[in-house]
Amino acid sequence: MLRAFLKYGLWFLLGSLILCSFSALQKGIVGIPFHLKGFFVPLLFGGLCGLLLNFWREKWRKSSTSLLESEQRYRSLYENAPVMLHSIDPHGRLLTVSNFWLETLGYSPQEVLGRKLTDFMTESSRQLAKQTIFPMFFRTGSVKYIPYQLVKKNGEIVEVLLSAIAERSADGHIERSLAVAIDVTEHRQAEQEVKKLAYYDTLTGLPNRTLFQDRLGQALAHARRNNSKVEVLFLDLDRFKGINDTLGHAIGDEFLKIIAQRLKECMRRGDTVARLGGDEFVIVLSSYSGDQDGATFAERVLETLAQPVKLAGGELCSTASIGISIYPIDGQDIDTLLRNADIAMYAAKERGRNNYQFFSDEMNTRVVEKLGLETSLRRALDRGELFLFYQPQIDIQSGRIIGVESLLRWRHPQEGLIPPEKFIPIAEETGLILSIGEWALRTACKQAREWQIAGHTPIRMAVNLSARQFKQANVIDMVDRVLEETGLDPKWLELELTESLIMDNTVETIMALTDIKVRGIHLAIDDFGTGYSSLAYLKNFPIDRIKIAQEFVHGLPGDGDSEAIVEAIIAMGKSLKLNVLAEGVENLEQLEFLTQRHCHEVQGFYFSRPCTAPEIGELFTLGMSKAGFCLYQDRPGQSLH
Ligand code: C2E
Ligand code: MG
Ligand code: MG
């Protein structure tokens, strides 16, 4: 304050002095006598002039320093700020670029100055700039957050958000554009990663269900506008579960990746292949990717998948079942098309796998029927519609009934008697087999115990156990509980398992079988010969009995193949010290053939059809009072119910 006062005072004095001396000098020259009063005006005027002079001097000094400072700041910003700054002329040529701009893109100033900004853009950004952004900029004088892709000297792409304002001349023309670009590459990558997680399957990199639905939606919209068709293929690998279970999930995953790659290679631009989960894939063939024919395409896919897959552990082969639904005839919307393709895929499985099927209305009727059965099966147990039949098993040597097999029956209130082949697969699929199976085991064990209590010689009670039941975690507890509740000695119980179930050879299976065995429960392999051909497991597992599948017995005698198979099974059973029972014996010739080959036991219509518990009781009384099965031979194939 004092400084300013002194400074302005000095300038006042200086101004007064100059003007006074000038006035004195002027008066001296012209000879006017010197008078003090005459100096008052120049003193005041000179002082004021001095002050004014100082004021202008200060102003000039300030403006020139601030210009200098602003220029320095500007330069420093261009040199040091970690931002991509540039300016371009109205022709889009770069006038200035910040150091960070150069560093980010990897160029030297000589390589960029004077060149067009669009030269450093990807093709799509160049189009965007030329067609949309530049015209908009010249119209409005500014643009904000425009997503551009710039290309580094090494070819990498930098994603930026660019904002620019125009610098205009006095007459309002745009002289240049000042711009700042923010590098958002990492952000975009993270965004894409999130998008990838949301829309792509992490294992195979294929689109997932969400993206698939989106693409199918687009294809349908296009087809609606153009009156064209869209085909949806539902593909499920055959027996992939076996690969996963036996070779482990790591190999299973590798396998899926290779399959996904092969499917991708079958695709044309505009088609979509997606993974729905597990070993299920879906494909959309739309007319805008060319004239598509689902059948030809499915054949190509099946052919490609049939090539062996090389993996660390060796070579694997897989086939697939494909179902095809077509818009508009099989459905108008995503859900219906997908569901119908799925139904068709199941039909392909039923027809022996490794083929494709187009959806048909009949398939739908079958599914609806199945659904109906499923609903009534859920109530069947509570409503007492399920019951058991028992079929005797005869020892060939003694002719005595040494066991019975319990066979499940369902009397549907409207449909009548439904065969187990029709409802057991549904029960397995839905998991109802767990409660139904437990009920069947309890009823059978209770019945066996009742016959014992009634004084009949104890016999074996064979109960069929489905794979799903056997795989449940607490199957042994369930069997223990039933045996305890019914009071049946485990040695009178036999569990019938299928070959394929035993064959999966997992630790769990071996442990469960051993658990059953140590309790004294018998184990039989049902329908032997129809499953896997590997016989190695027979000596590893604690099995008591093999039941020759009836399809071989039916060919006896006369059919060379059946004869050879039956003979081989009996011989093998003998050397492995296993009991052999022949199922489905319907006539004397079959019995004689089996007797001559020393088969141990038989079961079939020749002796008795499956019958009710009281009928079996009746048979016991008759059969046990006279030795030998001649008794039953008198009534071949006769139904006892
Ligand atoms: P399976 O265990 O092989 O049962 C033998 C089937 O052969 C029975 O059919 C029986 O009626 C039939 N059969 C017996 N003797 C002859 C014969 O001389 N000629 C002919 N043509 N057939 C004969 P069913 O009762 O229809 O049972 C079919 C299948 O359903 C059974 O095959 C078994 O796999 C399954 N099943 C039956 N009851 C149960 C059960 O309680 N639980 C489970 N999980 N499956 C069951
Ligand atoms: Mg059986
Ligand atoms: Mg059988």
C-alpha cells in the first residue's frame, strides 16, 4: 500500500517537475518575469500527467506479462500435462499436438504436424468423423465426448473420447479447433470384459443364452419383414456325460472347447452358434446369411463332429443329436422355436442318436402326453395306483422256486394299466423314481417277510434299482432303513442293477456295491449282454448273479448268434463262479437248451407270468408240496392273474 503510494507520489512529482521546468524554461526564453503562482497549474497538470503515465505504463506492463505468462502456461500444458491435446486447421490438419498426444500414439512431431487428424484414425472412426462429426462441429462450433479410435504407430488401437471447441476470427469464421482427447482404452477393455462375461460363455467363448436370444430375436424380426424363414438347431452331444465322468472334467472341458471351435468353423457370416450350457449348443440359420437348408447344415455338422478329437489322453470320438425347428411353421417366437427344436432333438436321441430330426406336431403330442403322465405319476403313489407283481425264479436242478422278481405296475384311473417301460423313464427323468423306488423296495421286502411269517420257505426277493436311485447319495441308508423297518434279513434281498450303471466304474459305484455286499445283500446284473461289451468289470465287482437278457433267450434254439451268446455267457459265468439266470423263458425248447448248457436258474412265462402276492402264495403251497417244476410245466404260459 505504502509502496504504491510512494510509487504514484514519485510519478506525480516527476510529472510536475518536468512540466514546471518546461514552463520556467519557456518563460525564461520569452522573458516573462518568474512568478510562483504561475507554476501552480503546470505543477498540478504535470503531476496528473505523471500519474496517468504511470497508470498506462502499469497497464501495458501487466498486459504484456500476462500474455507471456499465458503463453508459457499454454506451452507447459502442451509439454507436461498428461492429456492428449491438439489443434487442427479448418482442413483438419494438425497444427499443434501435446507431448502426451505424441507419447500415447508413439509418433514424433515431424511425423504428425501438417498431416490430417483422420490419418491417425481407424476406418470406422474416419467415416464417423467425415460424415457426422466434422459437419456437426462446423455447424455448432463444438463437440463433446466423441468416441474415436486412433491408431498408434505400432498399429495398436487407442480408444479416446474427444471434445473440441472452435476458435473463430473477428468475422466469425472458424480458424482452428482446439481439442482434448481422453484415453479410455482400459476402460473400454474392462467394459468389453464385462460385456463378454454377460454375453459370452467363458469356457468356449461362444455367445451364451442371452446373446443367442438377442440374435434369434433380430433374425426373426428380419424374417418377419422379408417373409423369410429362420431355422433353429438344437444340438446335444451324445454320451458326453460318460466322457466327463470317466476322464474327468478337465478333459471334458477341453473336449467341449474343440467341439465349439468345430461348430464355429461350420458357420457362415450372419449365423450364430451359442452354448446354452453343459453339452447343449444352439444354432440360428437365417435367410440373410444365404439360402440355408437346416438338413444339409446338420449333416455337415454331424460329419465334422464325427472326426476324432485329439486330446492329451488320446483320441476321443463323439456324435451329436440335432433337433430342428423352423420359423414360421414351428413357432413364431424365441421360446416356442427353442422348445420345439429341443423336442426334436430328443426325438433324434430316441432314434438312436447321431442324427437330426425336424420338429413335427406328433412329437409335440408325445411330449404333451408325457407331461400328462408326469403330472398323474406325481399323484399315483399317494392315490395308491402303484402296486407290485412278482415273477417266480426257478432253480433248474431242483425245479423249486428259489426267488421272485418284484415288478412295478401302475393302474392309471383313465388309461388303465401302464407298462413300466412307459412310466419308469419319466419317473427317472423327474426324480420321482426316488420315492417310487423306495416304496417298491419297502413293499417288496415287507411282502417277502410276510411270506416267511406265513410259514413259507424263505426265498430271495429281487428288486430292480434304477441308475438314478443307485446314484443318490444315501442309497445305502435307504436300503438299511427299509430292511430294518420290514425286518427282512438282508440275505433274502437281491438288487438288480443294469450293466451300464455298473460299468461307469467310479469309486462311488465300487464303494456302494461293496457296501451292499458286506450287508449280505445279493447283487444281480439285469439284461446282461445288452449293455457295454467290456467284461473286465465282472471280476472286479462283487456280483452274485447275471441275468441273460431275454432277447437272446428268445432266439433259442435255432438262432446261431443267440445260441453262441447264451453259451458264452453261461461258460463265462461258470469260470467266474457267478450264478447265471436266463430271463424270458417261454417254452420247453428254450428250457432244454439252457438245461443242457448247465444254466442255473430260469424265469419266464413258461413257468409263470408276473402275478399278485396271493397268487404267488398259492404257487408256493402247490410248488413246495411237490418237488420239481413239472407242476408249472403243466400250465405253460398260463396267466395266474
Ligand atoms: P426286467 O427287470 O428285465 O424285468 C423283466 C421283464 O420281462 C418284465 O417286464 C417281465 O414281465 C418280462 N418278462 C418276464 N418273463 C417274460 C417272458 O417269458 N417273455 C416276455 N416277453 N417277457 C417276460 P415288465 O414287468 O414290463 O418290466 C419291464 C422293465 O421295467 C423291467 O425289466 C425293469 O427294468 C423295469 N422295472 C420293473 N419294475 C421295476 C421297479 O420296481 N423298479 C425299477 N427301477 N425298474 C423296474
Ligand atoms: Mg429286472
Ligand atoms: Mg431283465
